[in-house]
Amino acid sequence: MLKGSKTFWPQRYQHRRSRKGVKGQVFNFFSALAKPLKVIRIAFFSLLFALTGLQALALGEEVLKLDPSKSYTLEELLTFALEHSPEVLAAKAEIEIARGELVTAGLFPNPRIEFASRDQSIPDEDLSGFNYDVNLIQEIPLGGKIGHRKQVAQLNLERVSLNFQDVVRLKTAEIKRAFYTVLFNQRRQELAKEALEVNKTVLDIAHKRYKAGDIPLLGVNLASIELQRTTSDSLTVQSELSRSSFELLTALGVGVDTGGDSGSSALKVEGALSQEQVQFNLPELFPFALANRPDYKGLQVALKAAEASVALARAEGVPNIEVGGTFERELGNERRVGGFVAVPLPVFNRNQGGVIQSLSRKGQAALELATLKNRIEQEVRMGFTKVEASKKNLSIFQQGLLHLVRENMELNQKAFQAGEVEFLEVVRAEEDFLRTHTLFLEALYTYNLALIELETALGSQFTRALRRSGDKR
């Protein structure tokens, strides 16, 4: 490489400057320049740390709240969760990270400039000064590295986007399960309140008939015991409702603004458990799930990315060259201009290890894809089986059974008031009513959970096209 120098002082003053004097001037100049730069650097980082601390403190104190006086629908809670859930937001941030990596992958290497100087003196001519040389160097990637890097980064962006969709799929299923559990317990609470009112009415009738001498005190005691039992059952249902409400809040990642009243922390929801009899054709569900599951599509993209990584690893074995130009100036105004090319020789390292790693990742991605395919088919089959079983169980209660047990309870209550039946007949009719309605709610709840499980396994909400194809069976 060519070398050169430059005198920092005009030719006519060079003989008046000593080597020691020039060094002192340069040292003093850079020392004076470093002091304000140090102060600015300290102030900048102090301000940065302060702002970071304030932001972290603000984020730590910010807790999302829901209004306990309002009832929320499933759609409202899903929208809220997808906008504020930490898991969803973290997955969305991964997309931006991958987008930044894609931008970086397509950039050309920055040029590099080198500056060198040295002190020189010619005693015979009473001259002293500095020589300098400047080199401008540019690295040029070969083997199509930039194109391969962009391809890998683009596939990684697609994979991360599909991973975001999969997080949304799982979060949606979690919110739906928690929502329908709260809704189920709310319906049980309504049923328990109805049972309490019925038992209070029966106890009042028992007191009146006892005073009239129609029944012994034993009948009043039995009615009182039955009221206490239903009261205990109501408290149990209330406890389960509070627990399920807390689980829903946990899934949402929020709290309830109770205004200091810890007893009103239950989240109210509104809606109905679906009784729609959906029909599907099982063989058609498998390809539908594989075409819509974002985790499966993400692994397909990951396999393509692994294949692209193999090509990138092979391209990394091709060395990059460096081209550059140089300019020198020496004492006495002698100038030189030149250029150079630097070519590494791939004698020992041709990125053999990187190629082996990429091939292994490709095989690993293929195995993971095959494993996930089998698991998806099992999940679809299991979800379909649960839907069909719960649908048959639910159909038993949809043939007028609920109306019959309610009518039987009301008739026995009127007959007891008229003195036509004993109290035990009333208790038996009431137990039939409560047991039948509870079993119906449980069957309806199980059916909705089965629908959620099948929907999650399919990776998409139920579509009319699928329902029509199921009706053709």
C-alpha cells in the first residue's frame, strides 16, 4: 500500500516549528475538544436514563381496568384482548423486528475510510511536519449473499406474521372458553336464585298449612331444611362464578375497577350459549385445517427459510473482495494516487460448518412439519368427536323435557298448597327440575366448549361453506 504525508504548516514556516512544538499544539487541541464532548455525552446519557426510568415507571403503574357495572359481550372482550393482551402485543412487536431485519439484509456494506499520519523532519533542510495518507475501501459481497439474505429475511417475516396469527388463534380460544365458563356460571346462578324463590314459597305454604292444622311440624322443618340446602348450593355457585370471572380477567390480562369495593370484582358478561346444531363432514375438515392453521403454514414457511439458509450458507463460503483507492501526500508537497484490490483466499474456511448447520435445520423443520400435521389431524378428529357426542347429549333436552319438569314442579306446588300431595312429592319434583336444568346447562356448556375446540383445531371460524358441505352427507 502506498504511503504519504502532509505538512500542517506552510512551507515558509516549517523551519520555525520544532517537532515538540507541533505535537504539543495537536495534543492541546484535541484535549480542549474532548472536554465539551465529554460533558455533552454525560448529559445525553443522563437524560436518556431519566426518560427510560420515567417510561418504565409509567408502564408499571398503568393497569388496564374494566367497568364492573357494565356487561361485556364476547366480541367486545375479544377486541379488547387483541388490542391490549401482552402476548398479542409481543407477537406484533416480533413482526416489526423481522421487518427491520429485512431492511438490514438488503443493505450494501458501508465503505471504510482510513487515515494515517506521522511526524517527519529533514534536518539537513531544517524542515519538519506531518505526512498523511488516506485510503477509501469498499467491501463487495460476492456469491449473491445480499439476495440470499433478503430471501431468508423475507421468509422470516412471513413466518413471524403467521406466528402472530397463531397467537391470536390461541388467545381467542382462551378468551372464548373463559367467557362461556362465566356465562355458564351466570346461568347456574340464575337457576339457583329461582330455586331459592321456589323454596321460600314452599316454606311459606308449609307454615300456612301447619297453622291450619293440615300438616305436622315435620313438614315445616323439611321445607326449612330444603331452603337451607338450596341456599348453600347458591353460595357454591356464587363462588364458582367469582373464580371463573377471575380466570377470564387473567386471560384478558386486566383488572376490574371496583372503586375500593373488593366484593364487586366479578366481571359481568352477556350473551347466550349456542344451541345451533352444526353439521360437518370429517374428511373435508382435515385439508381445511391444514390450509388455515397459521402454525402449520408457519412451519411450511420455516422449511422454505431453512432451504434458503442452506443456499445462503453456501454463498457465505464465497469470500468478499475489497476494492479501494489511496491518496498520499509527503513532506515537500509530493503526492501519490493509487488503487488496490484485496481478495481473501478460501483455503481453509469455506463456511463448511454453516452449511452443515443449515442442512440440519432444514431436516429438523421437515420433521417438525410432519409431526404438527399428525397432531392437527388428531386435534380435528378429537374436536369433531366431542362435538358429535355433546350434540347427541344436548338433543335429549331439546325435545320438551325442560318444559315437562318445570310444569311438573309447578303442578306439585299447587297440589301441595291445595293439600292434595305430601311435601316429599314437592321436594322430588323440585329436585327433578333443578337436576334436569343443571344437566341441560352442563350439556350446553360442554357443547360450546367442543365447538371452540374444533374451531381452534381448524384454525378458522366455522364458515357457511363448511356447513353446506356437511349438510350434503
